[in-house]
Amino acid sequence: MEQHQNLAEPLVKEVILDAPASRVWQALTDKDELKQWCFEMEAFKPEEGFEFQFYGEKDGDKFLHLCKVLEVEVEKKMKWLWSYENVPGDTYVTFELFPQGDKTKLRLTHEGLEKLPQDGNYAKTNFVEGWNAILGDLLPQHLSGQ
């Protein structure tokens, strides 16, 4: 399920992963695993109030992401404040895990994208493409050991 037709609506991406919730949670919260499929961070702890940063890149441009863990329910939910250096507008990323037997449904919700500049690299379509690649390809490959 994806919602990206209206800028003010949150971006929602759901995937079914071939791994139990405990394994998906580990991939979402372990710094060394995160760098294998998502972003390379110097430090990360799934603890409320923990601040972290990382660089993302698109078309040769680097963007410093400034984030803070806002909410944690172990193996169920994690919410981050997600902003950019020198760019107005805070957004929020929530990961929710729903066990389904030996699989897990992961729902990502990215809210507040309408607060970012709506041109170029911060356009909502870029976030849709990015999360589709990260959650649709990179995370499943990581979990399967590829």
C-alpha cells in the first residue's frame, strides 16, 4: 500500500518480509546491519532520545540527515525525527512490525514531507523511489543473506 498522490498525505510503504519480527527488528536497530542495507551511521541505539546522523547521496549530491529516536516499542515500533542540515522542515519516519507467522509485515510511514522544499532532491517522488528501493529490494536481500 502506498499513498503518495497528495503531498500532505504521509508516504506509506508496506512490505512482507521473509523473516520473523525479531530478525527484522535486529536489521532495523543494529548499527552494523543498518549500514549493510540502509545507511551508514557512526552510532545508533534504539533508545528514545538518541540522536544520530548520516549522509545520503543522490546524483552525486550528499545530504546530511539529522535524526532522533522519538519512540521505541521493541520488535513492534520505532519512530524517528528526520531532518536535514540547513533545510527547513522536520519529518517523521515510523517503522511498524506486524508478525505474520514466520514472516513480518513492515509498514513505514514518512510524515511531514510537505514541510520540505518541494523542488529537486526533496520532492516527494524522490522519497517514494528511495523507500521503494530500500524496503522493496535492499532490506529483503539483506535478510535473505544476499
